[in-house]
Amino acid sequence: MPHVTYLGFPRIGRRRELKRALEAYWKGDASSADLLATAATLRQRHWQLTRDAGADSVPVNDFALYDHVLDAAVAVDAIPARYRALHDSDPLAGYFAMARGHQDARHDLHALEMTKWFDTNYHYIVPELHAGQVFRANPAKVVAEYREAVAAGHRARPVLLGPVTFLLLSKTVDGSHALGLLDALLPAWLGLVDALVAAGADWIQVDEPALVLDLDAGTRDAFRRTYDTLAAHSPAKVLLATYFGGLEGNLGLAVSLPVAGLHVDLARAPGQLDAVLDALPSGRVLSAGLVDGRNVWLSDPATLLPRLETLRARVADERLWLAPSCSLLHVPVDAAEEKQLPGDIAHWLSFARQKIGELRLYADATRGARDATAALTRQHEVVAARLASADVVRPDVRARVRGLTPQSSQRRSGYAHRAAVQRERFGLPPLPTTTIGSFPQTHELRSARAAHRAGKLGDAEYDALLREEVRRAVRFQEEAGLDVLVHGEPERNDMVEYFGEQLDGYAFTKNGWVQSYGSRCVKPPIIYGDVARPAAMTVAWTRYAQSLTQRPMKGMLTGPVTMLQWSFVRDDLPRAEVCRQIALALRDEVHDLERAGIGIVQVDEPALREGLPLRRADWQAYLDWAVDAFRITAGGTSDATQVHTHMCYSEFNDIIEAVAAMDADVISIETSRSRMELLDAFTRFQYHNGIGPGVYDIHSPRVPAEAEMAELVARALQVLAPGQLWINPDCGLKTRGWKEVGEALRGMVAVARAARARLAEAT
């Protein structure tokens, strides 16, 4: 019978226990011992949960207090010099300083850069390296967690991030090539392997998702040297794990590496199955990623059972492992927690625990277990019923998408004309200041929202509280001197969930939490049916906020690509069609805001880059429909309506032509952690529209000094025309506190005013 396992599990817990423990520790309300005890409890709970669900073995070291890539850097002592003293004196404080910054009487440390993990919405901390880097093995964490699992009676498999992927994900601060550090890294990395073998580990999972990317000759050689060295050095049996796509042209390389097992993603790339089976060396374990580790739908046995039979015809059961396609980090813990979903939706779902249970059924069915076979028959009936449900298909929505024309995605005039009209309408000063959208969501506000949802706070009382929060945000912004205001979004729980709750075709869980980064968790909506907007979603709050001030007020929307990317998306329609449905719903909202007198509308697309396919050959098709969806949303607006967009950490070199094609009047981007390096793509491309490169890192609790922000503004002015430049934070401010936000934004406005004065003197 095949072996059932998985590559990794959600860390945060069913009820976000890790999030609460982290934030209590950061606030000083809990000790490090309290935090580590919660982490140990979660690991034990998750191992037992997966074993009870049917897993034959469990991975260890997939758990991280903040991020597994940061853990990998610490494991080889890749700690930048500026954090060394703090890390040596207090390793936990040093670890969190790298993740989120640290500021006290003795230290003022910026956080390391953060970016998206491949094409997911998970953010990892980017290791910072340099030529001549010295690495040392620090195996304490992975060995301790392996022993912890074994002591609890589990068959445990340690997980390490592979050396080549680690280097490819890293940043060198001196311009050197990260793969040039491979020879320096390998001895330390092999020290981790040695420590695990000494602790009793027989199998070690080595994650090399970079094998699904386009690789040059140097990277291919790095893979060969790494795994030839490992095979010669250690008796450990290695499961080489690839995921997020197909091996394609790298298949020959992957099967040539001297490892004991290979994991492949058969959910994202089912078409690679025959080629993998043809190429797999005799005697090698094949870990088949059968069920989708990144989405929440029950698998269809009618599809997977034939695939499983193909596998078993070519691979002996003792060499066949069944697993999700990738780590289950990207899905919630347990669908059994969802008791309030409408209709039959709860029956259609499979979260982390259920996915392991599905694999158990598939494995048991191979030995003829009648109960497993019957259960899979019922599962197929559920899947078929979902696809045929009247709740899923709306003819009016489909007809509207079919009726789209090229004119649907056009503004009325080109940017140069629009910019002149908008300058006349708004009369903004040079280097206008604004924020990205949200303001701090206090404990009192979150408690009131929870009470309102629970029916313990009436609509009138809740509405009054929200109005006061809007007034507070507007008063603060006027006093601070901001030029373009926002209403602060106190009514919004999450930038995607808030809109999805008001759209047909979306469903929402109660405990479907997924980690985005650190303690930041989101509850992705579930797109189960055709999407439409029954009524206006933001107009009343934005109009109310505008009534409180004479300054321009931005309407704030989440864009169609982000609404798609940050949701669990139905699997019965092309993603492009779902995105166009969302774009049409948002287009209606943009036009309603315009009719209500709102002159500036921001349509955030932080997920545009993360949706880019991993293979370059697939990029253009995606970018064509993604850009089209944004342009449909903004299409038809007046020249006097200024359309903004916002994007999070992105490699803009990859998508700069697409960003330009979006034709937003102003784009704001996160650049403070990179010290404005991300502007390079815009300057090389000679981007002419407005740009707001962030000067304040909101992901860190530290308050930037005015001199620090002034330096970033000066760097921006070296490469941008003054008429292009906006001054703003990196992102929304909902996770920060009012005190730090007040200090930072007042400082930001002072920096902008000083820069304006220097520009005036220069002219």
C-alpha cells in the first residue's frame, strides 16, 4: 500500500494561537518561555492531528516562529553583521529584529527585505549575503524538533530548504552572484545533515522548488555539484521536493541527481506524470503530489483514481508516496471548524486535515478497502453536484463578460491630457503626500466588530463608532498636513474579505485562517460561483468622509487581480474569466464613486506580480488578461478622475511593461526596505506617470527618523521628475498603533515640505 505523508503543515493553529502568542511576546505581555511553549504545543497538536487523519509520517522543521526561509538563514549562521550583537546576546530578539526591525535605546535596526514566496501570497524574509560570507552550521532547532517528534512516537522526516533554492532566493548587498557562495555554504549545510543523521534521521526532505523555474547552465551545474557532494558525504536518504509547477525541461536534471526520492506536483502540472514515470530511475521513491495543497476543493476521485492506477502500474507500492502537491502552509487547518457556511459549500471543502484524510482514502482504496472505495464514490457525487449547482452559474454574469469589447478597457484620453486636467481640478502641491488606505485598527475597534458580528452590539451603536473612527482619521490627516486623504477603513476587516462579503459568488469561513507573514493572517474568501455586485460597497463611507473635509478624499478599492489571487478560486472556470467577472463588478463601484463626487479612486493590485507564472513562456498570456482586468475596472472614467493603484513587494523588472500598460495615473510601491532600489525598473523604462515610492516601512514597529525618510526622498528625486513623485508610506497602516503612525506621518509631511522648499529654491 502507498505511503501517505505531506510536505508541511500550517503553523498558526486552528484559532491563530501562534499569532496571539507572538503578539503577546512582542508587546511584553508574555515571556520567551511562554512563546516557545505555545510553539511546542502547536507542533505536538499538529503532528497528532495529521497522524489521526491518516498520515504515515510527519515532516519536522516545517514549523517557524516567523518564516522558514529566515530559519534556514539562521541555521547556516547567515546573520548580517548589524544584527550580530543583538542575536548573540538574545537569539530570539535577534531573530525577530531581522524579521520586523528593532528599536530601543541601544539598537535601531531595519528589518530585512520581504517578498513573495514564488507565486503564492506567503511572504518570506530575504536572506542578505555578501561575497566572502562565512557560514556555520547551527542545527539546534531542526535536531530538537526531530527528537521532539520521535519522542512523541511519530515517524519523522526533517525538512531543509535546499542550498540552491536558498541562494537563489537570497540577496547580495555587494552585487556579487549569490550562487558564487555555494562552495562556502555547502560545508555548513552538510553540517545540518550530519547532525540529523547523528540524531537518527534516515529520510531528509530537501525542498528545491527552484527546479520548476527556468534555469541557466550555471544553476543546473550548481544543482549537480550540490547533490553529488551530498551523496558522497552522507548516507542520508534524501527526498528531493519540487512543487508549484512542472519540472518540464528540468526533469532530466532532477532525475539525474543522486537522491533516494523525488516529489513532483501533479496538481499544478498533471501533464508531467507520464514523462516523470518514463524518466524515474529504477528503485527511486516517487512522492506524488496528488491533491492540491494550495486550494480548498475536494478532489474528484474520477480524475485522481485513474492517475493513481497509472502510478501503481509503474511504481511499486513500497516506493510510492502519496502527498499534497506542496506544503499545506497555504490552506487553513480544518474544514470541520466551519459550521455556518451557506448551502452545500461546507461539503465541497478540503482543508489541511481533510487533504490528508483524502490521501488516506486513496491509499486504502488501492488495497481494496470497501469503506474507502464507498467514501470516494460519495466524494465524486459531491464534486459533481457542486459543478452542477444553480448557485454556481449565473447566465447574466456570463453574458456581460461575453459582451466586453476593446473599448471597455479604455480611458477617455491619454495620460498627459488627464494629468493636466487633474492638476487643474485638485491643485495639489509638488510632492503631494498621502497614505495607502487603512489607519490603525485598535483593540477597541476590533472588539466592537466582533461584538457586532456576534449580535452583541446594535447596528446604530456600531455605525456611530465607525463614524467617529472616520472623523478621527480625517481630523488627524488634516492636522498632520496630508494633501490627499483617506477615510481610514475602520469598517473593513480585510482588503479582500470586505469586498467579497458584498459580492455574489463569494463565501466566507469563520476560521479559515492562512499565514501571510509572521503573525499576519488572512482569511481568504472562497469564490464558488459567478461574481456580481448587488449594491454599492464603499460609496456611503467615502462620501461621508469627503463631507468632513475640503481636501481630496480617495475612494479605496481592491483590484480584480488581487481579489482573485488572494481568494481560493473555483476550479471549474479559467481564472481569466473569473477575474473579468470581478472587474466588471468593481467597474460599477468606480463609476458610482465618480458619480458621488469622489475625484480620486485607488484600485489596489498588490498581487499582480505574484500571479505571474513561474515559467517565462507563460508570462504574456497572464499579463494580458491581468492588465485587461485592471483596465476594465478603471475603463470609461472621466479624465478628471485620478486613478491610483498600489503594489506590494515586487520585482518590477519582470512586469514593468505591464505596469505601464495598466495606465494608472499614480502608482504607489513598497520601496523603503530596498532603499529605493525597486525604482530602478521604473527609471530604466522611463515611466512617466505618477509614482509614490514608500518612505516608511509599515511592516516594522520602528518609527523612521526624518533624516532617514529625507534620504529616501532625495534618492527618489535623483531618478524621478519632481512632477511624478508622491510621498507616502509603503502600505496600509491598519496593523500599526496610533502613536507610532502619528510620529511617522508627521515626520513624513515635514520631509515632504522641506523637499518642496528645496525644489522651490532651486527654481
